[in-house]
Amino acid sequence: MSARVTTADGAAHSALGDWAVLFKSRITSFVGFSSWAGAMLAGAEFPRALEAALWISALSAASGAFNQVVEREHDARMARTRNRPIPSGRVSVRTAVVVAGVLTLGAVAALALRFEPLAALLGLGTLVSYVLVYTPLKRTTSLNTVVGAIPGAMPPLLGAVAVAGAPGTWGWVLFGTIFAWQFPHFLAIAWLYRDDYAAAGMRMLPSIPGTEGMAGRQAFYYCLALLPIPLMPMLRGEATLFYGVGALFVGLVYLVASLRFALEENPRTARTLLYVSLAHLPFVIGFALADRALFSI
């Protein structure tokens, strides 16, 4: 059983829970799922795809810890992040850096030795760009979202490269899908927490004075741009109508949610867009995997 600590706010925290926060477990879980899917769609057997996904997930966990080391002073200023393990003092900077460093070295070595070396290089580059490029940019320009969307979209491409040596159609399509998907998702979050971001000096679009209404409009435009991307495998003959109809349907649901947010920015429409975004990607990937299993194109 892990030790529990009660902080000044009266909340109890376990060591296991603290590391789950440091590793951004929800994001890392999706990284694992999407990289496994990328490997499976590239033709890997289940155990091989699972192993690749585990090492890519380790890189994601390390990225999350490094990110919170870099942002610890800014996290301390935001209500929703001030109680994270590092700003609260429950985990030291040194401990977080050592653990994240060991994870990084182990994952890069495993990808290089057990899989394609290119996957190791791309994985390390993804971590570096996330921690050393995207994270500092959050305090200087609202374009940080564009930069951050690149490492954010890499997991399925990494999975495909790890097992096949090249992204292939599915690797590129899932990369493009996740790249475009992130903008409405992040804009909804940034709108909901715009006051927190402003207090921490983060240059997120909704927290910048004079940008009222822009988050909703941009969310809609990105959803519109996203709509045709998942359909490429069907148009190339690498997926069936079953997948195409499913991907189009969930894309239209996402588009409608973004339109409602664009027409009226408020907590209800922002939260609806956020919840729809969380369902969109699993459904698209699920349709792709089901299509492959059922029809084996």
C-alpha cells in the first residue's frame, strides 16, 4: 500500500497517485492506445504492437514529468495545477528528473534495439520538441498550440514506424487526424480555464484580451478541416465503406459541437465540445481496427 500525505488543503495524496499525475496518466494511456493502433494498422501482430506501445508510452510518461519540472513555477500560480506533486513539494525536482531520464533512456534504447532505429530517433525528437520547444512557447505566443500539436499527433505514426519502418497510409492519416483534432479540444479547455492561464502568464488564445469569439471560430474551422482526413484510407482502397461512414459520422458530430461553441461561447458549449472531442478519436480508431478485423483489406 502506498503512503498517503495530507496537504495544507486537506486533501490526501498517495505516492502512486502523485506519479500518475507526473506521468499524465490519462494522456499517456491514450498515447499507448493510439501507438498500439498505429502498429496494428501497419500490420503488426498483437504482442509486437503492444510492446512498441509500452515503450512509446514510457516516453510519453517521461515527457509529462519533464514538462511539469519546467512549468513548476507557473503551475504554482494556477488553481487547477498548484497542488501537483512538484509545486506542492511532494516530489522533488531531482527525483522527477532522474525517473524521467531513466524512462527516456530505457525507452529509446528499447525502440532502437527491439524495433526500427528510426522510431527511437523520432520518439526522442518528439519528447525534446514537447519539453524544450512547445512548453516554453506557451508563455510567449498563442501559436504554441500549433507547435505542440506536432508531438501530440506522433504516437500512431511512431507505432507504425516502430514495426514497419515507415508510417504508411494509416500512420500519416492518424497523424493528420490527431493533429487537426487537437485544436478544438485544446481551445475548449483553454476557454474554460482562460483566467487560470492568464494568471500564470500562459499565452493561450482565449486568455488574451481582445480575442473574444476567436476560440469558437477557430475550433469550427479546424473541425471542418479535420472532416476529410480520416476518409483517406477508404478513398485509397485501404478501408471499406463501414469505416468511412463511421469516421464521417463522428466527424460530423464533432463539427456540430464546434459550431455550437462558435455561435455561443459559454461553459455549456465549451464542455460539450470537450466531451465530444474525447469520444471522437477512440471512435475513429475503433472503426479502423474493426474494419481491419472484419474485412482484412
